Amino acid sequence: MASVITVAELRAALGGISSSLYSDAVLTDIIDSSEAVVGSMLVQWNAPIDQHKYTSATKAWLHTTMPHKFFVGQTVVHSGVEARINGSKTVLTVEDDYTYTITVAGATVADWRFTIPSGTAAANDLTQYDSVSEVEEAVLAVAIDIFQSRVAPGGVQQGLEFSPAPYKMGVALIRKVRGLLGKHIDVESVIG
């Protein structure tokens, strides 16, 4: 899956930090985390997968905890389940609002298995927000804050004038980026 922001963009925003100090893998983890935080607030077609079973060597059934809204022939990205299910798969059948089937390879027939923690089935990922500047800025702001949490000695961040300030990652950060995301927020993500 392509990221909303790139490692190069994050490096530039962090003042051009050297790859010898922080590898691309570290910065990619930070970007993935920030996209997960921001993505959980945005409108997307996704559903948690709580169970799966194999009815043949080539067919898997997936059960979601909420209505999935998928349709036959749609490509859905699966993650957090099992290797033969994870990845982009096409929906074969829709049994009901919570159950659908996909094609897999090399499965052994098995009854329902719980997926703990829940996997995810997403018809869209954050790439639908590519070139949406307010989403890119929100992801970048969260990524910078996550980076700061890694490098802040003793939980204290440095201000621009190098004076210590209390570390601020938390609900306040989410409130700040929520303003950027206004028209893209999934109202169901803010209930509760």
C-alpha cells in the first residue's frame, strides 16, 4: 500500500535528518503509525474481520463485526488475518451484510477460526486521499509528533529555542488535526 506521505517528505519536514541516523524502515514505521491514527478518523469502506474459515483449498469465508458494504467483484485489501488471506483479493460472493467469500491458495478445509486481534478488510486505503493537502498535512503532523516522542529525552521535547517543554503527544494532537480533516471525518469515528 502506498503512503499518503513519503519517507523523503518526512525527512524534509524533520530538517533533512540523515538516513544514517534514522533508517527508512524507522521512518516508514512512523508513517504507518501516523496513517493508522489519521485513517481511523476518515471516511473509508472497511470492516474488522473477527472470524474466517476455509471451505476448500481455494475458498475462504470471512465474517466481519459490522456490515461490510462490499459487493461481488470488488477488490478488498485484507490485513491482520493469515498469509493466504492477507493482501488484495476479489469478493466472490456476498452471503449477507457480515459474511463474504474470497479466493485463496493452498488452504486446508477448516471450520470457523477467530481472528484475534481482529483483522481488517478495506475497500479503500488512505491512497484515496492522495493529493488531499489537509489529509497529507494531518498525517505529517502526527508523524512528526511520533518522531518527537522517540527522540525526546525523558519525555521532554525541545522548543525551537532549545528550551525544554513538556511532551505533548496525546488527545490534544488529535484535536488539532481534526480541524484539518473536517470535511473528511467519518462521523462514526467520533461517537463515544
